[in-house]
Amino acid sequence: MPRTIKAPLGTTQAAGPSDPAVSERVAEIIDDIRRRGDEAVRHWSATFDRWEPESFRLSPERIEKIVAGVPEQVLEDIRFVQNQVRTFANHQRDSLTDIEVETLPGVRLGHRHLPVGRAGAYVPGGRYPLTASAHMTIVTAKVAGVPSVAACTPPIRGEVPAATVAAMHLAGADEIYLLGGVQAVAALAVGTETIQRVDMLAGPGNAYVAEAKRRLYGEVGIDLFAGPTEILIVADETADPLVVAVDLLSQAEHGPDSPAILITTSESVARAAADHINRLLPTMPTRDLAGPAWRDHGEILVVDDLDEAFAVADTYASEHVEVLTAEPRRALASMRNYGALFLGEGTCVSYGDKVIGTNHVLPTRGAARYTGGLWVGKYLKTVTYQEITDEASSALLGEVCGRAARIELFEGHARSGDVRAAKYGDAKLPWNEPGFIDEEVVS
């Protein structure tokens, strides 16, 4: 049984309906944008961001000027990270092959992976300018082959987030809008006079953006439902308590509702890590966020062995799982519920967030039990096709179809099979309704 060294004071909200007040406000904004289009978008942008430019879309000339003002080192770093994301995404895309197989003589079945026609990428920017989200959403879409990507990011305190715009541009966005929040997501999903609707929405956001995506799902596709950032560390006696502490706090600073959990086989590591956290927190510039997160959602458990550690970790289905053990690759065989695994001390969640190349848009609030994160496959539709060129095979399938459909009382379906069994084989039509079919068809 796990022994608790530190228990959370609050509770982590499971995936499900959002706060009623959030849901009501989001519904109001979406409905208003459906009715009034650009006028409503402008109203809500002015209300929430005090931002109502002549055009929310940045012109190529404006983008060029913004990018030119970004320090060259920043641009070089953006290009480096985007190359990491692009390289891994290309390997993922190469793993998805179209197929065609012959299951019976002349019966060919196949599938193709087709990109959606137009994607919307939401790049958050309220508390932090999250340039990395541009890499994850736009680069990945382009590698998938999406021909048109419209990207939105909010102004930050009335200013243009230049590095974020540069990242969106270098990632390959076809359209860039300085527009944030529900109004951005809704405009992309339903379309306005000046913003063409998209087929799919991707990207993280606050509770309002998450609720907007939830409400719009079905009308458009989405990457996943996302909540507060999470980290869970599995550690044994070989783990460095300072590294454990630093890595837990690295994710706690995302927000006051971000869970940070340590599961360890070593009580000494557990207590030393807790001591480091208590010393580090007061010195962190982001302590106003990380402090409440650790107080309310921080947790430390001590277990008997690594098998128990992995089993307990799987019950959390955490977004990020960092494995700081003597043999970190054991987790690959032992765990199944996680958004992303980070194996060994040389790897950290922050690398995944910012630089390493895997996608950082990941499932939270237990959703890792049934889904992974954003990847090229999310932008692809796997569609099937069928072709029968052998008459005998069509006749055989027609006979079986007739019988199978009548079990389910679908007479129309049955007759589609019957007519082929009769035309291409020796079967007789089991029904006789004048005018339904010309006798020449089956002669």
C-alpha cells in the first residue's frame, strides 16, 4: 500500500462538464458569433483583450516587419526546435502507409490517409507567450499535408507577441490572426465574413478555450480535450532529490491547478525532494503559480517496489510521466496510461514542452486512459475504398449479403445483394415486384 508523505489539499477535476458559469459564457459567445460574425468577434475581442484593430489578420508585409524585429538568436532557436518537431513528425507520417489488399478473387479493399482540408491552430498567449505551441500545432499539420492552416494567437497586454508571430510564420501558417480566446476558436470553427471556417481545431488553451472546443466538437474535429498541465515522477533510490524537486516545480508553474506528483520506492528521496521544494519555492519568480499548485495539488507517495510504482502511476494516467530510476526503460513494458514518457535523468518534461521534438499537446485529467496526444495522425482521415472486379466474388457476397441483411430485417439491403447474386451468378431473385427491376438487368 502506498504511504503518503504529502497529500494534496485540493482535488484534481476529472474530465467532464466544465464550470457552469464558464459553460454559459462560452455558449453565449459562440452563439453571438454565429449570428453576428465579424461584428461579434470584434465586440468580444475588445471586451476581453481591449483589442479591435482594423483587421485581425496580419498581412504578409506586417508579418515580415514583425519577424525582422525579432532577435536573430530567437529566430535561430525557433528554427532549431521546429526542425526537431518536423523531423519526428516526418517519421511519424512515414509510418502511416496506404494499403490495398485482395481478400477474395477480384475483391480489393484499401485505405488511404488523407489530410483535412483546413486546420485551425490556437496558440495561447495570455499568461505566457507560448511560442512552442506554434511548432506543435502548425508544423505537425503541415507535415501531415494540410493545405491550409489558419493560426490565431492573442495580443499580450495590447502588444503584438513578436516571437510567437515569428514562430507561426516559420512553422508555415497560411493565415495569422491576432485574436484570442473563445472568439478566436469560435470564429475558426463557424466562420465569419472574413475568417473561413476550418475542418479541425488544435492547440491548448484556458478553461474557456477548452470549453469552446468541447462545444464545437462534432461541428469541427478537435485534437483533444485538455486541462491543467500535469507531471508525475516515478523515482527509485538512485534518483537525485534536487532533480526531482526542480522537475516537479517546472510543471507546477504552469498554473495554480497543475498537479505535481512523486511516486517513489525511497522514503529518503521523498523527504529530501520535499525539503528541496520547500526551499526552492520562495525563490521562484513564478511562485505565485507554482506555490498554490504544489500546496493544493502536490502529492508524494512511497511504495514498496517499482512494480507497485508503475501500477499506481497508471491509475493517475498523467499527462507527463518522468521516470528517474536505475532502469527507466522498464516503464515502456510496465506502463500504459500516460500522455508522454520521459525516460532517465538526462530527459525532462521541459524538453518535451520546448525543444526535443515530440508533441507537447497531450491528454490530461485521466484522458490518457483512452487517447494519446497531438500527432500527424490527428490531422489525417483514414478512409477506405472497395472494388470488386470478379463477377463470381460479387455473386458470392451478394448471396451472403441477402441472408445477413434479412436477419436484421433490412430488405432493401438484402435486395442490393440479391440483384448481384442473380446478375453475376446462378441465384434467382427471391422476390418479384414488377417495376423494381428490368428483367434485362439479370439476363
